[in-house]
Amino acid sequence: MASGELRIGEVASRSGVSIDTVRYYERLRLLPPAPRTAGGFRLFTAETIARVQFIKQAQELGLSLDEIKALLGDAKECRQVRDLLRTKLKEVDERIRLMKEFRHTLSHHLAACERALQEQGDAAECPVMVNIARAEVRKGKKK
């Protein structure tokens, strides 16, 4: 084994991922295939560590492995990266919008529960459960 060659365990350790992750990235062709020793051990270069770290950082930014594969492959042009990032920002903005709507709904239901408990104490009938039950009844009548 040459001095610049690393076994999979060392690549995983230095990259902060599991050995299975390195194998998975290799199967997906996110990493170039590593040559093997006569004994069947994979031998990676030091560049593999940087590539694995890039993949993990891109995932943390919300990029899928398919998107990362495109970036690592032929999407080296700034225009392609920009287009991918624009698409991702639109997706994030839509998720934020939906989460804000959901937060508003939860807040509304919490306020209804607080009012019912304040007015009726522990004997209060939960207005959220009443609304859900009514919705189920209406849904059943529409069928």
C-alpha cells in the first residue's frame, strides 16, 4: 500500500461518516471506484476525504444525493449550480409557507383549548376533538 492510499475505515474516520456511508456513496457513483489490493481491500486517495466531506455538507444544505451527483459530475458551470440553488430556494420557501400555515392552525387550536379550559375547567370538552369529530361526520355524509 502506497503512502497516499487509504483504506475505507480511515476514509470514513477522517470524513466523519460510517464505513457503510462510504460504500453507499461508492455504489451510487458519488465516489470514483477505488482500486483494490490483491486481498480485496479498497484503496482510496486523500481526495476521497474531501469529496465525502463535500457530499455531507451539500446534504446539510438540503441537496439530494442525485443533485449532488449532478454537481460532482457535469454541473461544474456556475449557471447550472445557480439554477439548482434557485430550485432549492423555491422548495424551501414553499416548505416555510406550509409550516407557517400549520403553525397558525396549531396556535388557533391551542387558543381554543385554553379558552375551553378557562371557561369550563377540567370538565371542558376539547373543541379540537369536537371539530375533528364533526369533520369526520361531514366526510361520512358526503360518501
